Amino acid sequence: MSPSELEPVLAEGESSSVEFKRCGGLPGDDVFETVCSFANRHGGSIFLGVLDDGSVEGVDARRAVEVQRNLVNRVCNPNQFVPSPAVETEEVRLDGRTVIRVWVPMSASVVRFRGVAYDRMFDADRRVSTDYGLSQLYMRKQNYYSEQRIYPALTLDDLRGDLIERCRRMAVLRRPDHPWRNLDDGELLRSANLWGVDATDRSSGYRMAAVLLLGRDETIGAVCPAYRTDALVRRRDVERYDDRLTVRTNLVDAYDALSGFVRSQLPDRFHLEGDVSVSPRDIIVRELVANLLIHREYSSPMPGRVIVANDGVHTENASRSFYEGPLSLSDFSPMSKNPIIAGFFTEIGLADELGSGLRKLCRYSRVYSGRDPELRDGDVFHAFVPVRFADGGGESPENKPQTGSVSSERPTPDEAMDAILEERGFVTSRLLANAAHVSVRTAYRRIIRRVDQGTLRAERRGHSTRYIPA
């Protein structure tokens, strides 16, 4: 890593894959807890010699080799780590100071440091002590899909025969020669991989996916008691809701109910593609609701949610993520979270091929509101599509008229620093960067300028530094 590559990382700050550590001497236990959490999550980089606010204090250059040797020795010590995670280190020089980057790739096994497993949540290391948390770690490592879970005691009577027939007709209507046309119910379920055999103990039966897609409500409640999807309208009463729909039924009926509810809350707009009129609203709602139901982690107790707010439509659902961060078309690699459910939705025409949803959302969001959607994956998947309502909701702040005494101009870094000091009595690089809309690096240089002038002085608080009037 070069200094020019390091600077934007410092400016961006800590995240699920970036951690800053002061490291005045040899690495402490907190460094190794982060090594463990990165190995158990998606991997990441630890930067030794960097304070929490992104400012570079540096590692003693004379001890840089000793620091790296100590770190590798402890990671390889079986009394410290089981199993030992892989790590790589490198030195980066920035403004005359030495930073050590420790890169930790994702491990194939669950890693423990001194007998404890750690997981990465946003920019923090979390000690995993509950059975559920540990099961999620193992599931992430074993490439196991909860939708595949077998329930040997379930019979065809636990599923809705009328719904199976309805789905058969939907598939045939979409493709007249569909093989489901001539299959009986049991054969159809096997063809859709909704009945299977567990390779570990050879038990056989209907899968969780069959229950979620076609089960009776009481069967769904017994298999997935926490399953629920909430649809909320928060336009006037933003603390609670203006209207609400709670869905606990099968995914096919849930799709219809949620789509109808959200469509009824959104304006429709006329749009021609060639000589054909299409509804951007309906396409957007279809993709949002299908994604909410298809790519959800159903072993999680977290309910799915779709919220119609003044700025647009928000959805969130538990996710078994392979990646954490924003999604964009330029670097998007589609990976199905529930391939059986996704395949069934495709067969009956409620979803398209994997990856098409993001492309459609981007295309029709621009038609619908003139703006791109925002999607972010992680333990919770978030999606947002902007909406321009007829009453003015959904306008971006820069397009709204300024009222009162609020200035539309951004404060200068010095003005922002004075305001922070007056309000809080101290300032940090991160606070100043957010207030003045500058990088952490620029904010740090502004603060150090005042330190050099003698008007501010540094005050150490734990692993972080703040600056107070001298």
C-alpha cells in the first residue's frame, strides 16, 4: 500500500473492514480481538499507529520489525488462537511517520482468541457468546442455507393444495410447455427441490422453503415462529405510522399483499418505452418486495420491513451476507441468499434471473424520481428508492426553499471548529470533518494548525485524542 492509497482510507474512517489502533508499544489484546473478528467476518485491515479519528501518530520506526514479529508469533501460538488465522503485514510511511498495515483475510473456519469467538459489527468487535450468534458464525463458514432445513414429520397435508395448483397455473401461463403442467403435487415439489434428503443423516422430507412458499399459516408459525413482515406508512406520523400491514402468511400471498399495499401509497407516472406504456412504480415495487422476501435470512428473529416515508421507500431484512457495504452496478456480483425460494419465484413469474433486480431498480428509479436507489448489504440488507410525491415529499434538501435564518452556505472549517468548541468544549478530527464537509485529513491539519498557534492542546482519552482550548 502506498501513502496515496492510505490517505483516503484514513479519511473514510473505521468500518466493518477497517480498524485503527494506536500501538504505543507491542500490540495489545484489543488488536488480536480485531484479528479474530475480521477472520470470522469478511476480512479487513488493521492500521497500527493510527488514532480513532484517523490522525497518524505512527509506530516507533525502530521497533516496527519487532511489532510485526510479535504479532505473527502470537497469531501462530495455539494457546492464543484456534485455529491460527492468516495475516500479512507491511509498513507504510506517511508524513515521516510509520504505519503498519495488518491484513486479515476471511477464515474458512470459526476462529477463537483465547477461547472466545469475536465477530465484526460495523466498526466494533463483538464477543460472541450466545448459541444463536455462534450458529450464525458456523452457518457463514459452512455455506449452509437455512431454507434447505429438512422437516421429516411434515406431510403434504401441511401445505396448501390450492396454492400449489395456483402456482402451477402461474408457471404454465408464463410458459405453456412448462414441465409442472403434467406433474402431480408431490412430483412438482420434488422438481422444485422443495422436498429433499439431508446429506448428513439421510433424513428426508419437506424443506423450510416448501413451508415458507406453500405452507398453511399454522405450519409456518410452527416452523418459523418469528417470521413476520411489516409494511408501514410514515409520512405524517413519523414516530409511529399512518398505516400498517403485518404479514405472516406464505411468501406467494405475502408478495401480493405487500405489493398492493406499497403501490397504493405511491404515485404512478406515465412512461413510454417505444410504443408501450410501462409503470416505473409497479416495476420498482415488484423488485423491492421480491428482494425483501427472496433474499432474507429466515433463521433470524428480525422481521422484514418496508417503510413508505416522505423521502421514498425503505426496506430492511436480515441477511446472510457475503459482503458488507454499498452495492453498485459497477462492482456487483449477484449471489443468491435462498436459491430454492429464488428459483421458485422465477418459475412462477414473480422474479427474474439473479442480478436483474438491481439493474431494474437503477434504471426505473432514475425514470421515477431522477435519482439512483441506494442498497447496502450486511447482516441487515437495506434498500432505498427515492420518491417524488405530489405534496412535495421526497424533494432533496438542496431543491427545497430555505426558510427562517438557516444559511444555505456551508461553514468554513474554522467557523465549524469555533461552533463545535463553543457547543462541546472540545473538537476532534471526525467531528470537524462531518461539520465542515471536509476529509478527516484536512480537518486534522486545521486542528494541528491551531495547536501550533498555541490556541488548542491535545488531551488523550483512552485510545483517542481530542483537542481543547489551551
